[in-house]
Amino acid sequence: MDDARKTAQVPIQRHGVIGNMRALALVADTGSIDYMCWPEFDSPSLFTALLDTPAAGVFELAPRLPDARRLQIYLPGSNILQTRWLSRDAVVEVTDLIPVVPDADALPLLVRRVTVVQGAATIRMRCRVRHDYSRADTRATADERGVVFIAENQPPVRLSGSVPLRLSEQTAIAEFELRAGESAEFVFGDADDARVAPGHADRLLVETLAFWRHWLRKNTYRGRWRESVERSALVLKLLTSRKHGGILAAGTFGLPELPGGERNWDYRYCWIRDASFTVYAFMRLGFSDEANAFVRWVRARVSSCSKDPDPLRIVYGIAGEKEFPEHNLEHLAGHLGSRPVRIGNQAYEQKQLDIYGELLDAVYLANKYGEAISHEGWENCQRLINQLCEAWHDTDVGIWEMRGPPQHFLHSRLMCWVALDRAIRLAYKRSLPAPFERWDAARQAIHHDIWDNFWNADAGHFVQRLGSTEVDAAMLLMPLFRFVGATDPRWLATLNVIERDLVRDGMVYRYRNTGGSDGLSGDEGAFTACSFWYIECLARAGQLDKAHLEFEQLLRYANPLGLYAEEFDRNGRHLGNTPQALSHLALISAATFLDRKLSGDSSNWQP
């Protein structure tokens, strides 16, 4: 890749995210929107400069202040982003939002407002739309309402502005002067939407700010890390489908887990795995409506697979789609030359037994702290658990979706045990009918299997998979799901090995890919969620000082806005798709537990 491509891309951690629970965009601290899919989370992209060059689609809005210091902040308690330029001669701010409007079916708008706070500045705007992941031939035409971007078989979009726009090489351009107190606004959206016109920015900003702040008032967390927890909650809400209730794994596709590597996946889908973490996090913070909505989304998937020959899948589309084959966007250079850039995710074909445990843990938590399960819901759960009684000892590809041959993974066994344990508890708690003898026999069999076959006496610790001597960060969930005591000597021995082999300055790697054991070439970064699981394990083991220090260090690895991607490189820079829901879910869990323990609270908010 040539130097021009490298310098055109802003690092992942230098982005904020805006959205309205239907679409989102990444805004670089340069003032460029260099990633946005529209009108849905998983629609084809319009701006993809983050994965190529500005020629792949970009929306730039910035002052000509080359020596200015740039800062980004969110308007407090919201997902409205402000980028500021501070120079000797001027202070300029750009406010970006995707408004939340009363009509949930209205197509998303993108609103950008630039204001000179002090001094005077020349402002430059440049909007280049490239439909369909930059594959379509997008043409721009000007009319009395602005500029329309059209491509065959793609939704037409319009840009309007409060200043004159002109066209150059299929790109909308404006350059103008503003003095202190003066503003200009730009609105982008559906070409036929009457709201795509200047004059609405103030009202949309006020309404959207009120929405986010009203929602956040439900948060019950008042601990040491309130700012970080609230930002994580706002991220999770932003990644949640307002219409369907599902939550995306991340907002993006194709961002690399290693610069120049091939691990560049599409995470704009809903993983069943995230269910229990989502329900736990939302319930802990007082957001019961969101937790219940997510459980209803999951329940629809369970009902579907119970009535149809298809098995429960590990991942679904935001509206419940079951298939999204992978395709490589060969024409895109990739972020930092990381190819292939993939859309779709073939993981929907994989067999991962752990999802039963995560699903039943979510159902159990929702019943304990939220809505009671329906008769139909319990019938479906019984079918799944009865299936699991026959399948728990099968091989699978594990939590990390390895693309090598199926194996017997400890984490998969653990979550099969969780599924049976939570189903039995729920049945007793709600006095529900169940084949208790069969379920309890399977639960005990799994328990014995883990202790007999995944504890390696010679190595002195639990192991990732049958026949190996390696550890895996997914094993950190053993005490978190209460399979083993957090101070059990065998668990502490395992934790010590995880620290030795997988932890670097508080950043935890999922596993060591020795000889391409996961079916992929190259390595990857440290996994953000595992790093927070590690901290919670330390706290549960009574190592509070160590957990506290590691947590404070990990907070420093957030970007300036408090956002986390999927992974870190060796220097703590962000890798992978962003923002990552699982990262923020794990932060909430670790922060709430550690804060209680540091405050001397011995209560146990756990199943």
C-alpha cells in the first residue's frame, strides 16, 4: 500500500461515534465522517474512507487552522459529539448528531453544525458519497435544495446546507468564512425527505439531547467510575435496535485485529453470546426496559428455531435474519492495508455449544429481575435443554469461532453446565414443570467431565481444550458464572497461568495462536472484554488492590471519549471493530462489582 493511502486514514482510537439506534457514523478528530452505513446499521456504506482513502466516500467539515489543537467531547449525558479546534486566532467547533425523532420509522438524518466561538476562520466542507461499499457509480447533481447523490439500485441521498454548495468531480464542496458567533449547518439524508433542509439543526439538537439525558436518568450506578459506566451505557443504547431490541456486536465491519492481517470481520450482527452480558449490564444499571427488550428479541429467535428444523444459531441479523454469507471487498485497500475487507459473517454456519448457557443465563436473569417467562417461552426452553442433554459432549469451534477443526473446549462445556443449572433454578423458582431428574443428571455429568478431563494434574491448571496444556481467557468466566469458587486453589493456580501466558500490562490476549491453531494466519491484539473479565476475577479472588490498579490502567486505554474497540495492540492502541458492545458490557460488570467491594459491600448481586 502506498504512503498516500496510509496517511489518508485516521487511527481507530481517534474516532467518536454518533447514532440513533438505527444507523451510526464514525467521526474522526479531523472533522471527517469516514464511516457510515445507511439507512440501517447493516446497510451498504456511503462513507468508507476509514477502510480505504477519501475517494471511497467521506464527509469532511473543518476549519483551515493547520496548527490548531483538536479535541473531541460528547455533550454531557448524550451521544451528540463535538469536535473543537483551538488555535491562537480562532476557536471553532463542529457538532455532529444523528437525531432521535419521535417517528421510529423515519429514515435517519445526519446533522452537522459548525460554529466559530472566537476569532474568525475559513471553513471547508467536502462531501463525497460512494454507494454500496464504494462499488456503485455514484453521480451527483445540484438542484435548488442542495446536492443529490444517485446510484443504480441504491437509495438516493441529499445534502443541503445553509451556505452555497457547488460540485466538483461528483463531490459537493463549500468554502466560506465565519466570524465569532456565526454558524453554518448541513443536513444529509433521504433525497425526498423534507427535513433535509437547513433551519432544523437547533430543534433536532435540543430534542435529541433531551432524549439521551432523559434515558440516562434511569441509571442507578453512583460509584467511583460513573462517567465511564455512563458512557458505556450510552454506547450500548446506541448499538441497540430501537425497532427490534437486538444489540449489535459492534458498529463496523472490516477493521483489523492486527494491522496488515486477515482477521477483518463484519460485526454488525447480534450474537446470542452477548445475551447474558447484556441483560446483566442493563439490569445492574436499572435499565430494565432494555434488558427485557433484548430478552424478547432472543425469545423470538428461540421460538423460531423450536418450530423449524434449523438449530439455534450463534448469530442473527438485527431483524432476525439467519444467513449473511461473507464477501470480500477486493477493491478496498483496508485499514492500514489489512485485507481482505469482509462483509457478512460465515459464523452463522458454525456450531458453538456455549450459546445455550449464555441464552439460559439471560433468561434466568430476566426472570429474576425483570419479566416472568411466558408459557410458550418455557416450552421452547425445555426443548432446547432436552436437545442439549444429548449434545453437550459434542465437539464445536468454541467461543472464539476458530476456523480449524471442531474440538472439545472447556468453555463450551462450562456453558452447557450453565444452561442446565439456570434452567433447573428457573424451574424451581417459578414452579415450572421440567424433567428434573434428566436435567440434573446431565448437569452433574458435565460437572464431573470438566473436573476429570479439563483439569491437567501434570500442568497444575485447567486447560483450554481436551488434550492441550494451554490456557484461554474464556476460562476467566468460570468463577464469573459460578462454576468454581473464585478462591478455589485450583482456580487460583489457573488464574496464575493465565496471568503468566496471556496478560501484558493488564491487557489480556484470548489465547496464543501457536502454529495457526485457530485456522487463521498471524496473531491478534489483546481482547478488551477479557481484560475486564480478568479484573473482575481478581476482585472476586479478594485481590482488591491489584484489581483496582489494573482497572485504572485499563481505563487509560480508552480513547479520549471513553470508547473501546474490540482489541488493543501492544502499545494500547485500538484494533478491531468499534465501538464493541462486549467491551463496554464487561467494563460495566467489572466496575459495578469492584466498586461494591472497595466500598465494603458484601452483598452478592448474582444468580
